[in-house]
Amino acid sequence: MPTLRIALAQVNSTVGDLAGNAASVRRWSRAAADSGAHLVAFPEMMLTGYPIEDLVFRDSFVEASRRALTSLAAGLAADGLGELAVVVGYVDADGPARISSDATPGAGRRDASALLHRGEVVATYFKHHLPNYGVFDEDRYFRPGDSLTVVRLGGVDVALTVCEDIWQAGGPFTAARRAGVGLVVNINASPYELNKDDVRLPLVQRRAAEAGATVAYVNMIGGQDELVFDGDSMIVGPDGELLARAGQFTEELLVHDLELPGADAVPNDSGSTDAAKPRVEQEIPQDMAIDRSAVAGDLAPLTDRRDGGVADRVSDEAEVWSALVMGLRDYVDKNGFRSVVLGLSGGIDSAVVAAIAVDALGPERVTGVSLPSGYSSEHSKDDAADMAKRTGLTFRVEPIQPMVDAFLANMTLSGVAVENLQARVRGVILMALSNQDGHLVLTTGNKSELAVGYSTLYGDSVGGFNPLKDVPKSMVWQLARWRNTQGDPPIPENSITKAPSAELRPDQKDSDSLPDYSVLDPIIKGYVDHDLGRDELVAAGNDPALVDRVLRMVDLAEYKRRQSAPGTKISGKAFGRDRRLPITNRFREGGAS
Amino acid sequence: MPTLRIALAQVNSTVGDLAGNAASVRRWSRAAADSGAHLVAFPEMMLTGYPIEDLVFRDSFVEASRRALTSLAAGLAADGLGELAVVVGYVDADGPARISSDATPGAGRRDASALLHRGEVVATYFKHHLPNYGVFDEDRYFRPGDSLTVVRLGGVDVALTVCEDIWQAGGPFTAARRAGVGLVVNINASPYELNKDDVRLPLVQRRAAEAGATVAYVNMIGGQDELVFDGDSMIVGPDGELLARAGQFTEELLVHDLELPGADAVPNDSGSTDAAKPRVEQEIPQDMAIDRSAVAGDLAPLTDRRDGGVADRVSDEAEVWSALVMGLRDYVDKNGFRSVVLGLSGGIDSAVVAAIAVDALGPERVTGVSLPSGYSSEHSKDDAADMAKRTGLTFRVEPIQPMVDAFLANMTLSGVAVENLQARVRGVILMALSNQDGHLVLTTGNKSELAVGYSTLYGDSVGGFNPLKDVPKSMVWQLARWRNTQGDPPIPENSITKAPSAELRPDQKDSDSLPDYSVLDPIIKGYVDHDLGRDELVAAGNDPALVDRVLRMVDLAEYKRRQSAPGTKISGKAFGRDRRLPITNRFREGGAS
């Protein structure tokens, strides 16, 4: 059996940065060639970044992607890397025909994978299964492929597939079995969710069994807007064995030697029967066309053996912390901000955001501002200062009372209008510092308080990025305690242990207005993340009166927030898609509508 | 030939208000019965409102929709309206199985039409063609139907279809020809776009020819969040003749008598050939199942003749103005706001928004606030006061200088930070008035200035609804001039004729920073609405240097805005879907990426 050395390039990509992404492919291809690899695979849409959303409707963008692909092939050859087979994701189109966002859904555009060799595009494959749920809208953007691409490389038949193709039974993987391939390369831009690695491995195993072939699964890493890609690339044998696995949230090249059946040795389903392969229950699409091509030349001989190893998985807290740090770092760096600014109240939320920011950017790029009012306690001011001292971030104090007093002297305000005024003066100060010094403003509201509306629009909601937007309060405390066990503890113990308060009126406590977070968070999770109704939440064991109270709060908060600032939404899940609810919506759980 | 009296109920619906929508169906069914109609048709998703977005993922909501349908059938019978055939849109599902937003796209949910008679649901039909472009995401939400529903009513075979079914050749309309129906009822929630009525009539004509039958097209009216439905309901004969048409933006019942071929008289494609019908070029799906049922009893005899008439179309300005007024009124009323507040600068944008608000709500529900600074000209203050006097809206003056001075005394700010500070103090004042008095804050930035970023985040962008969000500046002037010709002119002539200025620094004019709106707007339209690239815009006759300048401004504005406030987007078209562009996006037209 031929031995193929394969490299999975688990790397970062930036939407729209075709030149930068191509340069990254050339750099990592050099590393792959240096390791002796015969084939290197890059993630889905590596050249364009992912997701490109409505950019796909611009002909100029799609043309730029196609040009970038051909010039990448030439560039690799010019680099002396022509003998390396490079699999890379990009965006293609059926022809020069113009479509617009109003046209038939997805007409013409392709989510594509190409194999480059000796300066040429040897083969292309168009993704079959277009996800259109959760964070995905690909039915809107792409036309599905309908044939399988198989490339013979050093005597081994290699099938190309893209991302969602591996989530669906039948289709390209059963066609790959019929084609008798030895290896399926699956390139991905698969966003992070908590414990998603628990789902991926069994999935890749099922598909390897279906194809009767080894599967090489490569995923992107890095943050892109509201998504984070976590890597978790792997190689799985036809018998389901995990042969090699990369880490999560690490940019790396996973190099592994595979002994693969030569093309002549692999029976395919149109030929002899194959009792050794696992049985496939799905109906096999006998009519899928198979486009075959071949890479010229023989495999370079290997003088050693490479095993990629199997990276360990980490704890939930470590996984979430890494995702938050990477998401923030890439948001800041990819958008070209030099620094961030945030309000430091002395409370747990802003302390955790500050710790994430310092881990992501270093203390010299983080400014924390204490914005005390007449209602701020001494310990609030002290804890904010302590946080700064522990982490080394730049600290400043901007008392808000003179500005608040100017409004109160000139307008007649009372009650919640006065509470909100304080939060909005803080927002104006942070935005003024942003305009003056170029900082990105970080928002610090956690998912629990956002869900129930314990927040001021245009006040503490001001900012471009909120690391805690999808983190429930219970998890905020969990993260803080975990982070404090990793080296020097950045977060003041007092910020973790004291009762949370918004400090917008004397002696205010969260518990005046909200249920305990330990009972609130499960209801929010069921209602917001899992679309459960009132009766289902009660059946799940939550107190009926509490369910009614929380659902009223969430409904009211959501509609008030969106009525007063369309486009402001809470998110369904960590790094997930925002719920898209109608703003005007009179439906109420419990049947009162 | 039997004569069928049909009523098209071109009515409003509110998302989630199942009880209110059902009550509306009963009220309008009473009116239809009083007119002697045999059949009344209501819009798509009349019972649930449209679009329901992620509400569809909640089982409790879908169950509520199904229950509302059966209790509506019973309620109509209890009202003595059991003999009237009522066609109404609602949401159905295949079974009680739970799905979530992460499940296979659209599993189980149906965009449905039902025919109710004598207290029963006689027949249901599930929409075949699910639009997934522009403002539509129906692939995400629904499973497509695969059979045609035909109901015999007084000897006439009537096919049920839903909305997008009429935008696609082939499918249910060719099946209707094969089934030999005399009438196709098509229920819609078709959002308004400028001149959409020019597209609809030829479309209905093509489909009537395809079906070889009369088509009754009924559309919703009213505003729902960022959409407006304009009505434009119509009846078209198999020869393409426009038999009757309702107005735009009017809630009305279009009642019209149709002489239709009895079921026994209509040849169908499985029987004899039919030379009289127009030829159909599309492939006819011979395998589509046809579910037939019948309404019991005979048609009540008619003692007179009813002709619905053909409503005239209005000018572009009248159409847009009606859409803006209806969109604002329904946003305010459906969300339960008693009143609105807006800043009145004396300029054209806020004057036009104030005029729209007064037309929508009456002057007693509109408060205009003059927010002068040290840079505000005398004419600005006078023009704002004049606007109030002309329309009778409530007027107040809140000078911003004391608050601005408090910030400047306590912080060291310069340049654009000081300009933005003024706009943000205005935003804080408007939000304080909103909190204190319960007003909805209206935003007044036009599409041109939003597109190029001539606006302050958390400043003049504050507010829950912006009637001009999708109206280019050129159209703002056009609307102002048009509105001033309709009765007493509400808008001060000076607001229309003076050079536009933000008045954030001495003698500032829009023209200091922006190209003339007459050359700016076409470039924005091409780039934002139509996804044209740089070269296409130049080829269309725009000045190359100007194209480069404007594209840079739009890109910069869009990314700055979204970097600093995710979720803030500009819109592709009037009442259309926002562009969904990646926040981090390094692609630049002209190839510099």
C-alpha cells in the first residue's frame, strides 16, 4: 500500500483578505513541504474567509476569488512548491452571469474546493449539502454541487468534500464508496459550540464507515465577527479509529502518514463485493456523476515516519475561555483596532471581560475606566482599582456626577429615567474616549441580564463587542473561579463573592428585581436557546410561577429592546445565531394572546 | 356556468395576535356574507401574522396556530357564517414532533392555507415554493408541500395556492391545469417595493394562462416591523384580463362575481385535449398528487351583480408616502406606543419625518424637540418652530449646551469627539424623554447619509424606528415637495430649499464632506442595492474618481458602524432586507485587498 504523508493546515483566515489569505496558504504550504507532506489541506473558503454573507452577490468579489485561486496555483509553483498537492477552499461561480440578492436563491455561486498541483488547478469540487439552519444561510447564497470529484495522487484515489457534506448521510460519502477511494478530504469552517468536539468525532467515524475510507477532516480556527472556529481537525480510519487529532484554538499543521490502499487494490461498488467494509444502511445514490482526474508524477519517497498524535481535550471552562479570548483578539486585530476600553464597575462581569481582554491583547492595549456616581460604593471603586493593579491594564477614573447633574438641572426626570441617565452618561464617556483615542469599546453585559432586560439601551449596552453576550451569569462566575486557578489570579476575590448590583440607586441589588441566577439561567436556556414553551419548561421541573415571571421578563425585555433599537438582539447560543423574532409580536406563552 | 361571488379580504394582521387576527377574520367574513359572497379569501398567515421568523421553532406557537384555526371554524359557524367558504392562511406542522432551530432546515413546519365551511376545516394546502432570497428565509422555516388541493364549491373546482407558488412557473399552477380547475385562489403576504405593482399583474396573468383558470390574488396590507404590505389584490381571467383590483395601502373587501366553468365542463389534461387554453411551455409535473374534496350544499342564488372595479395606481411619491405612513403607524400601534418623540433640527430630514408622523398618528401623538447648541443657526430654530406651528405637534426646546459643557469641563476632547458629543447629548435627552413619558424615539437619518457614515453612533442614530432609513436624500426632497402639494403644506419651504448642514461645528455644510446628492445617490443605489462592483459602476457612466471616493466612504462607514455597534446595518432597499455583510471584511473594490 502507498504511504501518503498528509498535512492538515488548521489555520486562520480573514474575510475579504484574499491577498493575505493566499499568502498564508503559501506560508503553510512551505511548512507542509518542509515536513515532507505529499498533500496539504486548508479549510473551507480559506481564500475568501468564512462566512462571506452578501459579499457573494457581488460579481467583483467572486471574480476576485477565482483570480486569487489561479494566481495562488502559480504562486505555489513559483515558490518551488509545485509538487505538493494543495487542497483549498474558495468561492466559484458557474459563469460570468450576474445575479443579485433578489434573484433565485443561490443561483450560480459555488462553495468550492480545489486541488492545486504544478501551478495548475487540477480539480474542483462543489459542496453538495448547503446548511440553512442555525448560523448558516447557504441555501440563500450557493447552488449545490451534484457530482463527486476524485483525484488520483500517487496511486491513491482521493475524494474532495466540503463541510456539511460530512453531516449528512448518503450523498458524496456513499458516492466515494462507490468510487472506491482510499481517502476523503473534508474541508471545514465549522463554528465552535460548547462540547462540539463530542459530536464531531462520532460523525466523522460514521462517514468514514459510510465511505469505507480514511477521512481527513480539517477545520478553520479563529474569530470572525460573531463566530469562532475551534479547529479540532482529525484523521479517522475506515474502521473508525482516531488516527490523529489537532488541538482546539491552536493554529497548527497536523502531519500524519497514512498507508492507504492503492486505487487498483480498492474494489468499488460497481465492481466486486467488499465484505470487509462496514455495511451502509443508507440508500446509495447510484446516479451521482464521478469526475476523475490525476496528479502527475509519483509520490516522493519518505525517509522517516510521522505520527500526528491525538491532542487531549480540555475542560469546559478552558474551552469557553479560549473561545472568548480568541474571538475578542481576532475581532480587535482583524478590524484594525489598536486598543480597547471598558467601564470597570468593580463587579464580576466587567472584571471577567477585563481579564479576557488582557489575555487576548496584553495589558498595554486595555484601558479600564472607573465611572463612579453618587451611588457607587467604596468597594466598587477599590475593586476596580485592584483589578487594574493585578493585570497591569491602564486605569482611569471619570466621575459621572457633574454630567448627570447637568442633565438633572435642565430636565425634570424621575425613577427609571434617572437610573438610565447614569448608564447613558457612562456610555457617552466611553464613546468619547473611543473617538478621542481610537479604542474599541467593549460591552460587559452577561446573557442572563440581557435576556431579562436588566440593562440600559444606549447605556451599558454601548460598545462594539461583548465577550459575555452569550455567557449566562452562572458561567461568568464559573469562568472567573477557573481563571483565577490558572497562574496569578487576575480577578479580585471580592468581585466574585459580593452580591451583584447595578448601583443605579441606593443599596440596589440584582436580587431586588431578578430571581436567583441558579434558577433563572436554566429557564433562559430552555426558552431562548431551545425554543421551549411554558408548559415544556414546567414539565422539565421549573417552578410554574417562576417560569411565568421569567417568560414575561424575557418577552418584555426583548420587545422593548428591539422596539427602541431595531437590530439589537440577544443570542440563541454561545457564538451562535441571534434569535430572529418579530419585533411586533403579541404571542404570549400561557395562551393569553 | 355557475356564478361565484368571491370576496378578497385585503386586511391587516399582527404577528402573534392569534385571537385578534381570528376576530378580524370573523368581522370581515360577516361583511363578506352580508355582500352575498360564496367564498372569502384572507392573506397568507392571516391567523399568525407574517413573518413569524423564529417563533415557528416553538411548538407552543405552532400548536396555538392549529388550535386557533379549528376554533375559528367553529366560531364562524357560531356566528351563523357556516355557509360561507373561508380561505385563510395559518401555520401547520406534520405532527407533534419537536424540532429546534438547529434541526434539519424547515423540518415539519408548513406555511398553510385552509378552507373552512360549516364549522369544519374542509381542506388544507401546504405552500410548495418557499422563497429564500431578499427578505425571505422560508427554506429555514418550512417544509415544502408536494400536492395540490382542489375543493369543489357549488360545482366549481377551486385550487388553493400560497404566495410564492405564483412566482414560479410549473408546480401547482400547471397541476391546477391538469386538475381542470375553474379558479385558483392565491393568498399572499407580499411586501411592498417601489413599483412592485408593475411586476405583479403580468405575473398573475402568466400564471392564469398556465393554469387555464381565473386567478384570485389576495395580499395583506399593513406594517410589520421593517416590512410593509401594500395590498394590490386582484382577479385575472384565464385570458389575462384584469377583472377587478383593490387599492394599495387600503383595508378593504373586494367583491366580484365570476362566471366560472362547472367542474364537469372543464376538460383536464388527463382527459380530452383543450385547444382553447393558452399553450404552456413549462414541463408539466404529471406526478403531483391532487387532493380533492368538496364543500357541501349549493351556491346561494344571487339577486344582483357585483363588479369589484379596477382601482387606479398612484404616483411614486404617493405610493412611497403611503408606505412610510402605514409602516410607522403600524409600528407604533402594534407595539402599543401612545406617542412618538423626535429631534427637530429645522432641516429637511426631521421635517419630513415629523410630517409622516403627523399623517400617521395625528399631531397630538407627536412631540418635536428643538435641541439647539452653540452652533445652531437662528433659522434652524425658527424652521423647527414653524414646522410645529404648521402641523400642530407638541413642541419643546431643550438647549444642549449646559450638558455639553459639563462633559467638556471634565474631559479633554477635540475634533470629531466634540462633534459626536453634541449628537450624543441629544440622544440622551431624547431617550430620557422616552423613559419619562413613554414616547417611541424616531430616528431621522436618510439612507444617503447613513450609507456614507454621515451620522453619529448612539447620537442621531438613537431611536426605535427610522422612516427614512431606506429613503435616499434625493427622494426625501421629492417627497417633501410632493407632500406640500397635498392640502396645507406641512413642511417649511426654508427646510426644503436651504443647503443641508449637520451644524456640529461653525458654518458646517454637508457639501464640505459629501459629493452632491444627485451624483451620490445613484452610486449608493448601484453599490448597496444592486451589488455592483467598482468597474460596473464606472461602466454605468459614473465618474471613476467619484466612484472610488464613494465606495471608500460606504465601506468605511459600514465597517466602522458595525464594529462599534454590531447589529447596526443599512438597508438594501425600501422596506427590504438589510445587507448582511461580514463586519470584519478586508475586501476593497478596485483590487487593493
